[in-house]
Amino acid sequence: MMNTKIVEVENLRKLFPVQKSFLDRLLSKKIEYVHAVDDISFNIKIGEVFCLVGESGCGKSTTGYLIVRLLEPTDGKIIFRGIDITHIKGEELRKLRKEFQIIFQDPYASLNPRMKIGDIIRHPLDIHMIGTREERREKVLSMLKDVGLYPPEQFYDKYPHQLSGGQRQRVAIARVLVLQPKFLVADEPTSMLDVSVQANIVNLMMDLKRRFNLTYLYITHDFGIASKICDRIAVMYLGKIVEIGKREEVLGEPRHPYTIALLTSIPGRKIAGKKLKIRGEVPNAINIPIGCRFYARCPYKKDICQELEPKFTKLSETHYVACHNIEMIKKDWPTLF
């Protein structure tokens, strides 16, 4: 039977050691870690748009970097098209990079200001020695057309500072697509752009997905975008996935209080004026609290929440929630539609 999963993540963890001053290192031998990604598991199916949603600092981008192997995982497994790529290095990793790419958040920082646009897009072809010099040029011109930069010849010899933010992000998209990858991580690709051009970039990405048969891991803090483009959504909080399911399940029948709080904070997504408010700050990612990580901010908290970390409860074949108070939440929030 054909494997329909292009990416499988199993118990993935990434801990960053805390940088201390010389004096602090002398006074304490204890090494502390930031728990950026802490034991998460999910899969992404071929052809779907899988959204990772959550507040800034919850571990979304780190997860994306781990999957495309820009960061080395502390623990866990990353399976890409049936191959364990968790610890591959060198030439083996370089060859595999043609299959998966990443679109970075900031188009102003992700493009080399000293390189011309044509050279930036052609660079991956040069690294992988694909085609002749003339064939590479033609491929670059074709990609400029595909991402909506007309006429392509006028953009080929420009520098990044001569382009707008939206045009730069189109160049960044062209650069990753020139290798014809199967899987893309889109790390909040519109958050640094003007509101007026955000929709254009999202529409472009969805059009390219259909034309090139792409699969996306789309990272965002914006449920508005997720509700328009995603097939499945995973909600992340303090390094953990707290809810995962199909778009209509997570948006219409959320069962984690954090998900409900995010959704009801969006204008127009309230039920009879109801809004779930959460107070306080996200706990320290170094000293992770025992039990539920959302305990200190949760209006539904009980004693068990402080003592025992909740495991995933299966609500349907595709909908899972990590919470001790699902029945109470279901009663108060039967649906958000």
C-alpha cells in the first residue's frame, strides 16, 4: 500500500542550552535548557496544507527548521517520504535538500543584498549543478514569470533593495521552487508584509501548490489565514501541541481552552458575545511547570491539571486534544460556528 504521508514527526524535541556569563558558570555547574520543542508528534499527508498555529515563541518556527534539517534535533525522529532523515549529514543531506525547502519569514533578511535577483534564484541550480548556464538562465526567467514578476528580464539584474517587500517574497518563493521540491515549510511568509499584499502572496502560494503539486507546512499565528487555506491544524503552546484536527474540527468545535481563547479573540468569531479570556504570561520555557503548561492561565483549571500533564484524548479519527476538562469545555462551547 502506498504511503500517503510525506512527513512524519515522532516525539521530536529541541533543547537550547542557556548562555550564561562567566561568573554564573563559575557559581553554578548546572546546565539549563530552553524547551523550544518538547516531545511533539504529527504527520503531513501528500498534497495537503498543514498549519501550525500559536503565539510567538511557542516553538512553531523551530519545528519547521528541524523538519528541513536547519537545526539538529535533541531527540525524536523525522521521516521524509519513508526515509529517516533525523541525523543525515553531508552529501546525503545536500542531495535530499532538492526535495524539501523553506520560505523564511523576513524577505528583507533572507536575500543576499550583494547578489542580483537572477543570481539568487539561480544559486540552488548552481549548487546542484542542474543544466547548462543558458538552461539555468531560462529556468530562472521562467520562475520569475511563475511568481508574477513581469517582465522577468527587468527583474533579473536588479538587487533586492530595488524591490518592494512583496516582490522580495516572490523572489524568495521562486528561489525555493526552482529546484522543484515536493514539500515546503512556509514560516509565516506574509507576517512581515503590508496588509495590502498579504492576500496576494497567500493566493500565489495556493496557485503554485496546485500547479506544482506541492505539500505545505504553513506556520502562522493568524487563525484567519489558517481558516482559509489549511486542511488540518495543529495548535502549539510552549513547545507542545495541545490540539490537532481537521480545519472544521479545530475551528468549529475546539476543545482546548487555549484554542478557544485564540479563536474568540478574532473579531466576528464570538457566540452571543462570549469571549474566553486568558490572563497572565506564558510560563518560562526554561523552568517548565509540572502538569499542564497552560494551567496558570486557564479559566477551567482543576487540581489534577497542576499535578498531571494531560495526554491526547481522541475525539474522532482526526481530532485530538490534550486537556483534562474536555466535557466541561464541550458543555460551555458546543460549537463556534
